[in-house]
Amino acid sequence: MRKQVADPTLTTPWLRASHHTNSALEQLPRKEDKMRTKSICLALAIVLLCHPAQSQWVQTNGPYGGPVDCFAASGANIFAGTWWGGVYLSTNNGTNWTQTGLTESSIACLTTSGDNLFAGGWDGVFLSTDNGTRWTQTGLTNTNVDAFAVSGTNIFAGTGTGGVFHSTNNGTSWTAVNTGLPTNTGVSALAVSGTNLFAGTWDGVFLSTNNGTNWTSVNTGLPTNTGVSAFAVSAANIFAGTWGLGVYLSTNNGTSWTPVHTGMLDSTRIAVGSLAVSGTSIFAGTGGDGVFHSTNNGTSWTAVNTGLPTNRIVGALAVWGTSIFAGTGGDGVFLSTNDGTSWTEVNTGMLNNYVKALGVSGTSAFAGDLTGGVFRSTNNDSGWTRLNFHVDADSYVTCFAVIGKALFAGTAGVWGTGLGVFLSVNNGASWSKVNVGLTGRDVRALAVTGTNLFAGTYDGVFLSTNNGTSWNAVNSGLTNTAVSSFCVSGTNIFAGTGGGGVFHSTNNGTSWTAINTGLTNTNVEALALSGGNLFAGTDQGGVFLSTNNGTSWTAVNSGLTNPTVDALLAVSGGSLFAGTGGGVFLSTNNGASWTAINSGLTDTEVDQPYRNALALSGTNIFYGTRGVWKRPLSQMITGVESEQQLPQDFVLDQNFPNPFNPSTSIRYGLPERSHVTLTVYNTLGQQVAEPVQREQEAGYHEVQFDGKNLSSGVYFYRLRVGEFVETRRLLLLR
């Protein structure tokens, strides 16, 4: 894998949706993001109390939270738009959340108009008329929508590169209204004050007094090229939150602006991504400094962060009655009922965390998510507790390792620079950095052999012999230093790299030798040993097997329908599990054949940077994807044949490959003989194909869908069997 330089839009929720770029990232759904961050989580044998055997994967209670980018309220309903997880609904002031019918979408803005609920994001605008149960994509599709404003029957949508769109018929049709706006401008905020419509752009503020027909720049007092990311209106006062320059106030409809950010720490760097008004109080959510509160129209501000995570992005604020909700960049939703004096986490049911790392120590299981959170479960995985683990908003945990009572966490950063290794000696209650000599801070893998701790980084391999107190580089012969995975067997240490294949050391890393004969894909994301067999999981190349310590390799991919393998786990008895971009696969014959074991999983399409994590805990396998799932080891190994032949429930798998050109495979399962309808639709809801319309026997079925006569874009395929209906998205790229 090549070393990545991350786009800042990946790390700041309210910035990434509006960032001005022509990159492929803006042209694809979020889950097609191909940022290849590599890591490996070594499985550690432990004893952990287990639930009775289940017949499928069971979702554990969390971890809950994840990035929340926007809110909307209607009656007793509070809606939260999330990054990755669509829209969630709470009917009890945030105590519990349930996912609405809009799932797996990245939502940047929400608004209501009468009984209509609108959601905007990477896939355009969606409309629900029944509180989120069902959604319809409106006429504005494949457009990055970052902001809404409603004025009577007029609905306005601000987009990432297309300016402002206007609808007068509840989103059925939209018209671009950009006269006077800069060409291809990104509009990240909209606000209505009387008959005035304000647009916040990366070129400052623009005003329209005729429903967007014409726009005028109103930036007197604002620094040149100020990026405006949020608005709030309080009577005649209009507040503008800026990217890096704090808050500005206008009392004359934008004719002039005055800076009002006294008390906001270093006002020259305060990024304000959200604003909210509650009576005489104004709240500002920032890009790493939490929430600020003003009671005097912004003349002065006070930080109000008690109960909020340290150094967290607050990209969404909403006031509902006496409640104030804060949506964070990775920790979910927090609630204050006392004007921000204190905050309480309210995330139960919001399963929007992508788990990148799993580890176990004693009777505790640990999970690290994509946004830098670490969670612990000590009570038979009936619940996960967020630990006091603080990293920058750009960093996250990639791997865990254990030496005795010492628990280590390796971190990486989306900018290519992580924060190194953290150590806890009290089961995760507190953490300290242990990085002396560790010049490579982007840690993708950790491995333990005896008292030796190895860290695999983008700058090669580092060794510590004193629990991380100090580190030394051990890279002689390592011609590719992008180390993404380890495997240890006695005195043999194997290192998988991104683009350089596998390296072997027999002397604690003092020297390394490349061992790649037959390894036709050298982007190695995972390594595992089972007996005398060494397995390598690769990016887009599937699994390779070596029976001679890496001297030669053979591809072993029969039945492995998804070739992106970023997690491998070998268990006693010769069974091997693979976490892939298409869920979990099992081989019981050293890779000679593979079987998908995804019953119960609700989301098997896993693309980077979401990745997989696998860990063995007693007699259970834990799987990290969106949240943590578990399944008894014995049930999978003894039941694989029956699962292969007869699914227990109706199931529709993600198509593969995806994106595709021009054909792709769609697989589904029937627990009984049924009449099956498989239909393909475009984003307007028009049927473009019906590959299946007939009676079929129980079992798994696979159909090839040919899109040679279709144009590039997003399509949806729907499986209907009696009352069972499931829809998934596919992407055709010419």
C-alpha cells in the first residue's frame, strides 16, 4: 500500500461535506472511499464468560456513538444525521435512538417543512413524510448537499460545488439559483431572516432578497476569503461561524460584520462549525475546542465543556425546549439541560461506530473505533464503556497488544501521522504515551514475542524490550517500510507491507529478508499462522498460503468472493477466518475452499477506511465493523456446511464487484422455496432491469447483472420475497 496523504474533509464532519475539491472522493459515495489505512489486530487467547450458542452473528450492545453532523426536530421527535449511518430518531429526548429507513448514507444536513423531513448528504436530497420510516430520493441527486433553509414553501439546498438549488414543490424538482455567486462555489451554510436569505461560502457571505434569483456579496468587516460554515439568527442579529476566525456578528442584514469571539481561547484559530440560539443564550460548537456559551450577543464567550470529550469536534448544535444537543465528530450525541453547564452522553442505540481494532486482555475486551475512541467490555459484552482515551480528532486506534498487565494501543492518523503507542497498566482506565525513540508514529500493527514488543509503522519496524519505555528502529533489509501487519512463530517474525509483500526475520528484527516468490499481490494487509501454514491476506488479491515459512506462496481463494482481505484469524483445529470487504469467510481446510458466514450481519459491505477486525475471546469470535458482533466458534465450524446450503433467513448480499463495469454479481439466500423478484432502479425510482421474477428453491442463488446499456451512476437493487423487502446500492463506473 502506498503511503496516503489525507484530505481534511475526512476528519472534520462539517468541513468534509463542503470542502471545495474535484477529487474522486466527492464523486463517490462515502463507502467507496479507497483510502487504504492498514492495520492488524493480533488475536490473544483469553478466558471470557460467553453467551449460549447462537445460530448467527449477534450484535453486542455497542459501542455506541460515532460522528453526528446535524439535527432536526418535529413534535416529540428528534432526528440526528450521521456520517456513515444515515438518520437516527429519538422520541424520548435522546435517551434512546433507533435507525430510520435511511441507512448507510452520510447526512450533512436535516430540515423540516410541515410534515416533511428532508435529509441532505453525499447522495443528494431525500424526503420522508412519515418521520423517517420511508425515504424517497428527490430530484436533486448525486450532488453533495451541505445545508438547508426553509422559507414558507421555498426550500433551499446549499451544495459542495454547485452553489444553491431552490425547490417550490417539496423537492420534486430543483433549480440552480446562483446568479451573483462565484462559479462552482461551495455553500456550507444557509439562513433565513425575514425575506433575506444568507449563504455562507468559502468566499464569505452572500445575500439574496428574492429567493435566490440574485445574490450580492456582503462581507464588509470579514477578512478576505473567509470560509463561513454556520449561521444563527436571533431577532435582528445574524451570527456567522467561520473556519479558523471565530464568530462574526451583523446587526444590519450583513451590510457590515464585527468580530465577537472574546474568550474563545486563541480566536485566530477557532473553527466554528455550528451555532444555536436558546433565548438570550448563544452556543458555538467548534472544531476541536468543544462548546462556547455567550449571554451577551457574543461580546464574550465561556467554554462549557464539562462532560464533553476532550479535544472533540462539535459540528452540530440544536435547541429543543430546555434541552441542548451537541453532535460530535466521533463520540455521538451529548445533552445539556442546564445551558451547557454540564453534558451527558446520550447514545444508546446509535450504532454508528466503525470498529477498526479489537483486543482482549484477561476478562476484558477492547474496541478502537475510526474516530479515536476506545471502549471496554468486562461484563460478557452486554455493554461497552467509553474509556478516558484522548487522541487528536485526526487519529484513531489501529491495534492492541498485551504483555502481562500492560495493554498497548497503536494509533495512526488520517494525515499519515499518528500519535504512536499508548500504554495502560490499569485495564484501560488511564493511558500514557510511550514513544521515546519511536520516530515512526503512524503505528499500523503491534506484535509480542516474549518481552519484546514490535511496532509496525509507515517508517518501518521498531522494537521495545522494556514495555515501550524506549524504542529502536530494526529495519536492516526492510526495503519497504510501510508495515501493516505482523505474525510471530517462535523465533520467526513476519512483517506484511503495503506494496513490498512479506519480510521475514529470525533475529528479533535485526535483519529482514523479502519472501515473495509466488505472492502476486504485494499489498499485504493481514498475516496469520495455523500450524505450519502461513497465510497472507491482501488488498484485492485474496489469500495466499505458504507451507515453508514464506519461501513460496500459492493463492487459495476458491469460494472467497471478495478479494479484499484485511483481517485474518487462525484458531485451534486448523480453522481460518477472513474479514473482507464482503463480510466474514471461513476455511476449515487451510484455505483450499472458503464459505461466507454472514448470517445475522446487517452490513457486510466494508470498504476502507472502515475495515474489519477479528478477535478470539474464549469460545467466541468477535467481529468489528459497524459496532461489534459475536458468534460462537463451535456454531460456525460445525454449522458451516448447513449455512452454505440453506440460509436461516432471507438475505441479500452486497453485489461484487462494486463499483462495477459493466457486470456484477448479486447473491441472495432463501430459507424456503419462494417466489422471487429482483429489480434494479435508478435514483429517480425508475425500474431499469428485472433480473429475476420467478419461483426458486431454498438455498443461495447468484445472478449476473449486466449494466452495459446503462450510464454511469448510482443504482439500487431490491429483493422482494413475500413480505420481505431489502434494497442495496450499486455503483456503475464507466
